[in-house]
Amino acid sequence: MEQQQHTGSSEVIEQPPAVLTTKDHLYLSDMLTWNLLAMKKAHFFAGQCQDQQLKDALNQVGAMHSGHYERILTHLQSKQ
């Protein structure tokens, strides 16, 4: 089996395209779903913890994913 080599070109796109493809839309939808699920799981497990440090860490994780969710949503709403 032959392995493909990555050329390492990391082209930076200054402006996103004006039109989102179906694949783009599906990926953005998945990102929102993943962050929402991670936030809910962190909140649930924080509620199950008796160790305050672990509870605080899980709450931080939940807040981080909530922030990611809100940032993606805000970005998408500003482009409409």
C-alpha cells in the first residue's frame, strides 16, 4: 500500500468564500452539535462529582465548549 505524502503547503485564506457549500454547512452543523454535546456532558458529570477540583475543571470544560458554540453561532448569524 502506497502512502500519500502531504506537501505541507498551508495556504492562509484571508476571506471566507461568499457561498457555503452543502459540505461546509454539514461540517458547521457537526461542529455545533459536537460542542453542544461536550458542554452537556461536562455539565452532567460536574453534577455527579464530589471532588470540588474535578467539578471546577469540568465546569471550565463546559464553559469552553459553550463559548465555542456561541462563537460559531454568532459568526454564522453575522454572515446572513
